[in-house]
Amino acid sequence: PTRRSSDLDAEGILNVHQRTWLSTYPNESEGITHEDITHKVATFTKEGWEKRLETSSSKLILVAKNKASVVGFAVGTKEV
């Protein structure tokens, strides 16, 4: 099921965020190494996601869960 995120989802979102970047963005032909992406995802933090998850009228974060685990997320923002 998909639902609005809560601050309790920060760790699960972080895990999905890190895994998907590591599996998606290394690109040898473009000169983007696995090490480049590993360095980048090391900057992603649970605290950073907790801050992003704070209620905002210009942002919506949804999570997809399989039982208790976050398996996906989407972030939408409204620019004014």
C-alpha cells in the first residue's frame, strides 16, 4: 500500500534512496564510478530525511510499503 509518509519512515526511505542510487547511477561510459555514487550516498542521512519529512504545504512525500518495510517513495513539490 501507498500512503503519506511520517517521520517514522525516515530510515526506510534512506535505505531505499541509497540502494536505488547505487544500482542506478554508476555508468562506466559516462565516467560515473560506483565509488563516485558510494561517496554521494554516504552524504544521505536519516536526520536529513527526518527534516524533509516535516509537514510542508508545498511538498508531498508518499511511501510504498510491503508489510512493515518501505520499498519505494515519491517526492512531489509545488513551486510557487
